[in-house]
Amino acid sequence: MTTKALEGIRVLDMTHVQSGPSATQLMAWLGADVVKLEAPSGDITRAQLRDIPDTDSLYFTMLNSNKRSITLNTKTERGKQLLTELIRRSDVMVENFGPGAIDRMGFTWDRIREINPRIVYASIKGFGDGPYTNFKAYEVVAQAMGGSMATTGFEDGPPMATGAQIGDSGTGIHAVAAILAALLQRTRTGRGQRVNVAMQHAVLNLCRVKLRDQQRLAHGPLAEYPNEDFGDEVPRSGNASGGGQPGWAVKCAPGGPNDYVYVIVQPTGWKPLTGLIGRPELADDPEWATPQARLPKLAKMFQLIEEWTSTLPKWQVLEKLNAQNIPCGPILSTKEIIEDASLAANDMVVEVQHPERGSYVTVGSPLKLSDSPVDITASPLLGEHNEEIYIGELGLGDEELRLLRSGGVI
């Protein structure tokens, strides 16, 4: 039997909603034993956006697969004692409560490393130290304050959020990288350490090219952008790639909301592209033949391409462009993605059986390790593993467990 990459690593998962659970789910997929510790009322997302009454929501199930669930009221004295024992037995502890919440429970970093000097204690917060520390952080708030919204959308429109959850799940991925680095360092030092990741910081890291362009503005307009006017801030530039090779989403037939193909125009792709669009004379026209000549006319260039693409379905456009080795990709709707056979074949769209809700579709692991295959299992029911962990692993008796339950400790 194949040993998973993180097999033998115990993660105490004190997270909720999305940023934290997305991180611990990745570690569970990599083979860690992730024990999700919930208040007796459960993670709030179990009941959010429900599509089936009195059943864990898709929001919860899609962020908590491959985990075990226990309940614990950490405000009680016995709850604090049990939490202490769980910390003692864990390699990693992850939380994403409001600033200072764990400290107020009596579990400061000094106390945690006193209990377990080898533990990696990771916190996900909205912001770093400073004037924003106590701001409430949500996905789009992080996008707003990390540089994403100011640079997303069209020039004549308002700032826009991206559908990708770069504030929550994007931060979770950053947290996993830091946790794995700390675990690797522990193999050399024998010590655990504190890990802090902020949502604003993670979004900023993902927006680094916009800070690149902010500095380039000091030397004049950004030629790769289709904008005509430039102030002292990087403008919103629609679907422009903003990189070394210009790109745009062009309309296709029959003109539905996602009947588009994104096309990149490389220097080597211009001549075959002019043939496809029925304008072969532009291949050698000095007004169009070079990237430098085309840059001032990006809007007109993509208009010419769109006059051709709008007559064909996007899959035909894709076939013709790929035949000429022109970089492109169809805009896939969520319906097309969930029905995509190739994504299913790559275990990226996975069907899972849940004991209460039946079958549902979830996203599979994007991390593909040859020696650590991933089988996606259903998210745990609330407190499903109380007996397994409290009796089987911590050594509590049946009667004590009953009293803990009746006393509201679990």
C-alpha cells in the first residue's frame, strides 16, 4: 500500500468557513490525519446556503472532505483540559478565528509550545499587524484591500470582484506552503514554530504583476494595455492580458453569455491568424506586421479577430486556432466544467457519496503526487468521530463521554 506524503502527521483543525478549512483539506488530501474540532453547534457553514433541508450544505462538504470531526466546548474547564491533550498529540494546529480569540481561551503561543514544543501553530487572519488588524475580513474585503478589485473590471466601470476565491482559498494555499516549510524545518531543528498568514497579504502576492506595472507607470503609458488614458495608478483593463503577449476574450456564435474564446496573439501567430480571419494581406502590412506596430491598435486587432470568431461556435474556433498553434482557451461555464469529461478523468471533478445528502460533486485535489494518490471521501458529520478519538485515542470511558455530552462539553 502506498504511503501518503503527510501520513503520520496529525492536524488539529480549529478552522471554520473557508480560508482555514481549504488549507486543512489540502493537508488531508496529502494524507494528514485532520481532526476538525467544532463547537457542539458545528461549523457555521454546515447550515449556510443549504440546498437540502437539515443536511450539511455543499459549502461545508466541499471544504471538509477527508477529515474527522469531533465536538468540544473550549469555554468549559474540562474542554480546556481535553484541548490541551489534543494539542499535545498534534503536529500541526490551525485556526482562523478573530484576532486574539485563541489567546483569550488561555492558549497563547507560549502556552501552546509549552504543551508541545514540536507543534507548528498556524493562524490565518484578515490582516497583518497595524491599523487593519481588527477589521473583519471576508473574501471580497481581502480582494478589495489586496490590489485585486482596483485592477479588475473595465476602464469605464466600477472595481470588480473575481469569482476565484483568492482571498479565502488563495490564503489557504499560502498557509499550507508555510506549514509544510515549518514541518520540514522541524526535521532539522526538532522545534515547531508559529506561522501567520494574512488574507490581504496573500491577495497582494497574487497581484504582484500589478505592482510591477504601478512602477512601470513612472516611465510612461503601459503599451500592453488597451487603455487610451493613464493616470498615476494602474487602470482596470478589461480582459487584457497585461503581459508581454496581448490577449482578449472574443465573442463566438451564437452569442451566449459564455460563448467566448480567449486568444493570445504571439508574434509567430500573427501570420496564420490573418489567414484564419480572412485578412492575409495584414501579415506583411508594415502597419500590422510587427508586435510594435500592433500595440497601438490592440482594440482594432481584436475587433478584426472577433468579426471572424463571432461567426463560429467557440469549439470550432478553438479547433482552428489550435491547429495553427495559437494560444487560446474557451470560456467554460460552471455547467460545462461540472460536465467536463477530461476534468472527471483527471479526478478534478469528483462524485462523492455522503451518508445524508447522497451523491454530490466536488472539486478534487489539484496536487498530483505520483507516490501519494488522493481518494476524496465525504466530509464528516458533526461529531462523527467523538467516540473514536475521545475513547479510542484519548482513553476516556463510555460513562465519561456520556457525561461530557449531557454536560454540553462535547
